[in-house]
Amino acid sequence: MSTHASTAQPSYLVDTGARKGLMAWLTTTDHKRIGLLYLYSMITFFFVGVGIGFVMRLVQLTSFQKLITAQTYNALFTVHGVIMIFLFVVPGLPAIFGNFFLPILIGAKDVSFPRLNLASWYFFIAGAILAVLSLFTGGGAPDTGWTFYAPFSLKTGTNVSLAVFAAFVLGFSSMLTGINFITTIHRLRAPGMKWFRMPLFCWALYSTAWIQLLATPIVAITLVLVILERFFGIGIFDPAKGGDPLLYQHLFWIYSHPAVYIMILPAMGAITEILPTFTKRPIFGYKAIAFSSMSIAAVGSLVWAHHMFTSGMSATANMVFSLLTMVVAVPSAIKVFNWVSTLYKGSIDFQPPLLFTLTFIFLFCIGGLTGVMQGALALNIHIHDTYFIVGHFHYVMFGGTGMALFAALLYWFPKMWGKMYSKKAIYASWFPMFIGFNMLYFGMMILGMMGMPRRYYVHLPQFHTMHVVATVGSWLLILGLIMFFGTLLYAIFKGEKAGDNPWGGVTLEWTIPSPPPLENFEEIPTVTHGPYHFEQQEAK
Amino acid sequence: MDWMNQAAISAQKSDAVFFYVFGLSVAFLIFITVLMIYFVVRYNKKRHPKAEQIEGHVGLEIVWTTVPLVLFLSIFYYGWTNYEYMRQAPRDAMAIKVTARQWSWSFEYPNGKQSKVLFAPIGKPMKVEVRSADVVHGFFVPSFRLKIDAVPARANTTWFQATKLGSYDIQCTVICGVDHSLMLSKVIVVPEDEFKAWYFGGEDAPEPGKALRAAEAHPDLKDLPPGLAVLTAKGCLACHSVDGKPKVGPTLKALYGREQQILIAGDYKTITVDDAYLRRSITNPMDQVVRGYPPAMPQTALSEQELNEVVRYIKGL
């Protein structure tokens, strides 16, 4: 395998078709390029979302309320949620790293439906454009929060219809990607790549794809009903017309709770992929992790109404959903134990991706444990709809999915661009990011315990001190983010050559050149053992 | 104990669960973090150059599946039983009707008395039946750890028994429009005799808890001109001033006869404010939104007489 440096195939970054430059990218069906298209667009949206978050924190200092009115603030948190959820964490790791690495990890040349894959990206961009349009047309930016609860979402004069339609279009992107991945995993595994020889990232993508495929249509239909109700008053959700507002909440959460597993499962998969490489030993409990992904996907579909404990559901429903919520916490705990055990008796090579992986585990534990707190009924009644939820959600989605995305980016960066970043600069960015993160979101959880409701333009005086702490934290966090992405951006252009296998990984992506050639493998590999097989390497 | 301004039995029930889960969580987090750091140091490649190729351990998997499951189920059970207590009001509880509307609260007691803040005698069970006149709101008293959504066309009930005299915030917790964060009120917990004096005291009895409420200006409605009383009771003044100050909506001062641009069916038109315009703006606010203001005003049900009083009052401003 040492001859691949002289491979005849050019890198996927070189234009080989009839079109050149931007057009070559916009019409590509190569899964790696599509992965990068997602990466660039999603990071752009991410920073827009961060910017909005920054402004919201300033408003809570109360010194900027002359510039930002209550109506604008309500639009800001709605748009922040819509962008971060539908344009960043939901497509998240599958759209970027799933597209780029799923085929390589299972020894395939591309996904099953390359053109459908490009179409998914266009659906994604179309949804994003519609979302932006909804801010400036009709009655102005939606002000309902990203949950669009009826009947407020039916009555408000703002442009909810278009924003909701944007989410509907984005749903198609998600579903099509799901279909593509399921088919790819079923049909395109290399010879000898049995189910239990797949890298665990693929298992995570597989469970995620099923949720995307099965749950997204429900929210799509729900959102269409909102639009129909706004235009034609069909009376599904509006009690004034005989509808039921709780029906909306059920339908919304039947998708949106599984959606948080769409957001976190691939992140867990990436973490599972990174750990063996830096401990030089197999993952602890391969099958336990694979099955826990599948059971999270299954049980996670049955817990949606724990978002509605105060809505007036029957006590029996509350009891059942609280119980199931506790059950779904178990597979996540299993994963944490297996990850930590993978460090045991390894030979640990401490590198930036491992730092972000361990940061993920720490922050995800806080996110998970505070989630268990909310599952406990008597406690949920107090912290529901407060800043506690906002803090918890950011621990899971940013501390979890976000940090895992950063870890994956650091891990696969040398493979994707063939360049290496400055490790010192990445370590330097970690400190403000970590400290700022905890000031901001732990501060929010304390505020929530004190009784600060979410989505408040102005707060009562007793909450002010913690709001200041959180706002200062947000500045540190943003500083860390800028340092982090600045370092990576610099490395894309000016980074040193990374080599084909800088971390000493043993999964298939490390057996091909960096950056990978257009068709990944000169010859489809034959797989004879599990994914984290380090003996061979040691024998050399 | 005065943890987080705890002031009702429901708060004690909720906090007990919090301390249980919090204790377990801190123990778990410390355990995991210390273990991670220890392993990273102990098995660093310099100290431990050759990794042991361990694939897993079935016994351990069983242990760390069952132990968390048992702990999580204990959390569920504790949370559930304490919630059962918080949910079921005793038979002798006084039932109070709470009405949420964009963006104010009102309270009605069994004998028909009404108030803008909720009066509660200390140590007595009080049942709250929460309704909404428009969109979904959330009735939240942090010091009581009490929350229940106000859902239109539905009455949700919960109850509390205050353990401490004082004035406690009520906040709305479900986003309900532009003044969501101003949709506040208070629970005023007073001695029982003070409450009874007001409750049984006829129309002229002074509201209880005067000292507690001194800081907050909650005028007695019956002292106001009838039009202003309606505007106050229905929460209009949250967005419209009567003295010319800019708020979320246009001021009502000198509104009558003013020329302004309004959005009708997608076009701006200049109109002069008259009786018909005022009536239509109140009954169907979204039909004609004034230029430069958000389309945020809720529909508020007013009787014909109330509407007349309001229009007469605005004319005189």
C-alpha cells in the first residue's frame, strides 16, 4: 500500500471535468466535494447564528435596548433557533463528514445516488434562501420562537408562512440524504465489510438516516398544515375554529425530539471514530456502541411529549413519557462508559482532536445529566421553559454536537485538504472557548433554576448579575471560535503538507492519499477484519 | 430553608428531587472526569508505549447498563411521586380562575371578586384553574416551583400552599408576542385574617398586603374613569401609553382626529382616526396596522358598552 503516493488519479480538489472553478463545484456529484459545499455553507450559517446570539447577549446587558426593540428581539431568537437548528445542527455531521467519509469508510467510490446527493444540497440552499427571504418580506421576521407554537404562530402578523415553508424544503434535503445513506450502507460496502466490521461512525449515520427518513415527513406535514391554516383557516390547531393547540405540539415534537438524536448520534459516531486512533487500541465494546445507537434511534422516537409536561396532558401520559425518558438515557450512559474505557491501557497520543473529544465527553455529560433532571417530573415543572432548558440544550447541541464537529474537523482536516494546521493555535483557541462556553451556558442554567423564563426581552432585576456573567462568557466563546476557524482557514491555504496518515489511524480513509483521489480507491479494498485493528501496524 | 426563595410546599417537593438528581449528577461527572484525566496521564504513550488490544468486557457492559438504569428509574420514581403531590389539589382548596391574555393576568375568586395580582392566605391550599383568552401562555411562580400552561379552550389546573409571607413573581413562560417578557404579575401571600377581611369585606374592602404592594403601582380599577379602567383591565396599556410616551404600539394621546398611514391589504393608505377606525382597530387589529409598528396587537373581546367607553375615553385624550 506504500505505492499510493504515485497514484495516477488526481486529487478530488483538482478540476478534471469539462467545467472549471465555481461551476465545477456547483455541478459536482462527487461526495467529497458535496461534503465541502455543505461545510462551507453551514459554517457560514453557523457564524450568522453566532452573530445573532452575540447581539441577544448584548440586549440582556440592557444597554442596547434602544437599538433592538422587543419585536426585533423576538425575531432574533426565532431566527437564531431556525438557523442553528435547521441549517447547522440537523444537517450537521452527516451532511459534512457523512458525505465525505461514509463511502470511504466502507470502501466505496461514492454514495448510491450521487445526483440525488447534489439535489439534497440544492434543497438545503433553497431552504436557506427562503428562510432569509422570510426575514425581509411579508410582515417581517417570524417572532414565534423556532417551535412555531399554535395558535400564536397562526395569529401573528409576521412572515411565519414563508419561514415554515423554508423548514419544509429543508426537510426534503434531510430525507433525501437519509435515503442515500441507508442505500449506500446496504448496497455499497466493500467485499468483506460485514455489518459488524463497519466503523462505528457508519452505524451512527445509519441509525440517524432512519430517523431522518421516518420522522421528517411528520414535521413536513405539520408545517404544511400551519401554512394551510394561516391562509385558509382550516381549523386544525386553532381552538377558535375547533382545532387543538396541543395537537400541534404533539406533531411538532414527534419530529423535533427525534431530531435532537439526528443531531447528536452522528456526533457520538465521530467521537467513537476518533478515540481508537489516538489510543491505538480497539474501541471498548464495539457491539454495545452499535446497538446503543440503534436503541437511541428507536426509544428516542417515543419520548417526545416530555416537552409538554406542563401543557395539561393527562397525568398518565406524563408518567409514561417521564419513564421512557429515563430509559433513553441509558444507551447514552453506556456510550460514555465505553468511551472512557477506551482510554484504559491504550497508548495515548494527545493531539488536538483528542482534546476536543474529551471536551465533548465532559460537556455532553453535563448536557445529558441536566436532561435527566428535566425528565424528573417534579423538577421539570419548575425548570421547563426557563433558561435552564436553553443552557441544557446548548450543552448538548453545542458542547455535544458542536464540539464533536470541531473534533471531527480537526481529525479529518489533514485528510480532506492534505494540510496540517498549527496545533499550538488550536490549543490556544480551546481555552477561551471552554471557559466562555461554561460561563455562558452554566450561567444560563443557574438563571433557569432561579426562575428566569426563556425568550424574555427584559428580565427582572434579580437576574441581572448572572446575565452579565453569561454575556461576558459569550465574548470569550466567540473569541475562541474566531481563533479556531482562523487557524483552520489559514491552514487550508498555508498549512504544511500533512501526509497520508498523520495520526496513525487504521480505518480505510487512512490507507488512501491526502487529499483523496477522485474515486477514492484505485482498487476497491477487501476487508478481512474489524475497523480498529492495530496489531498489524505494531508488527511493522 | 431558603434555597432559591422557596415559599411553598410544591417548592420543597421539587427541590428535594433537584438535590437528589444533582447529587448523583455531580458524583457521576466527577467520576468520569477524574477517570479520563487519570487515564490520559497514566496511559500516555511515553509512559505506556504499547497499547493493550482490549475489545471489551461483557460483565462491565452489563454492570454499566443496569446500574444507570436502576438509578435513572429511581429518579423517575422520586420525580413522579413528588409530582403526584404537586398535581392533586386537596378537596378543601379554594379555586381561583386565572385568565391569561396577551399580555396580562387576571384572577377571579369563588365569590366573584377579581384582582390583577393573586392574593393567597398563607398555609391554605389554593387551586388555580388556568385559562387563556387568546394564545398559549405559561403560568409560572418560580418561588413555588409551580408552572402550568394556559391553553385556549382548555382549563389546566394545579395548586399550591404558600409557606412564607411575601410577594412572589408570576411570569409568562410561553412566547406569546411582543410583550411576552412584560406579562408579569405577583402572588401576594398574606395572613389569613387579612385575606378574609378583603374576601368577605364587600366591594369597598381594601386589597390585602398593602405594605407588600407599596412598591408596585396596581391601581384599584374602581377609582379610574370607565374607559381607562377597561384599558387597564384588558392589558392595553402594556403597549399603548395615554400620555404620549412611545411604547410598542402608538400612543393613544391625541389619537382621535390624527392623520396616519396604515397598511390595508398590502398597501399604505393615509386615513384620519375616527370612531369607525378605532372600533375596527380594536376588534380586528390585523386589518389596519399603523406604519412603523409591528403587526402584534392581539384581538381582545370587548362588550359593546366597553367599546363605547374606550372610544369615548380616547376621544377625550
